[in-house]
Amino acid sequence: MLKLISWIIFLVVVLIISALSIANRHDVVFSLDPLPFIFDLPLYILLLAAGFIGLLLGSISTWLRGGATRRENRRQRREIAELKGQNLTLSRDLDASKVKGPISGESKDSPRQLEHHTAL
């Protein structure tokens, strides 16, 4: 459903851009005043170029502002990987201790075993 809505919005934007291009075909003078560049361009090209430049600058600005968030995400991913590794190591140690059974010389209800069970 979301893909259909995206296509509908895309088609509406294309229609608007097409209508803008057809309605604004006449040439306008574009100059960068202190510089000696003067161009005669169709108005729709200037409007589309201005929109594209605005989109580009907005994207760059958003990307730069998201730097702290991306840095925090990378830190958290490293921390999660480290904790998963610790968890895996502890799980293996626990499985190994279950296979070995109680330490020789200790009874099943030894203080060491009771401490372990109360800590959980």
C-alpha cells in the first residue's frame, strides 16, 4: 500500500513539473551580478535548478546534523557486540559447569552451591 502511495505522489510531482515546464518556457536573464556571467535561460530550468540546489543543501545539512546520532549508534553497536560476546562466554562456562557437575569433595547442598543459587 505504501508503495502505491509513493507512486501516486511521484506521478503528481511529475505532472506538476511538466506543467511548470510547459507554462514557463520563455527566456529570462540570469546573472550573477558581481561576476561577468549572464545567461538567457528558460524560467523552468532556473526553478528546477533552484529546487535541486535546495534539496542538495537540505540533504547535506540533515546529514551533518545526524553525525552525533550516528556516532552514538556506532558506540552502542560496539557495546552490544561486546556484551553478546560476554554473554556467549558466560553461557558456555555455565554449560561446561553443568556437564562437570558439582566440584569433587563438595556435597550437593554445600554453601558454595547455595550461594550460587541465591545469586540468581
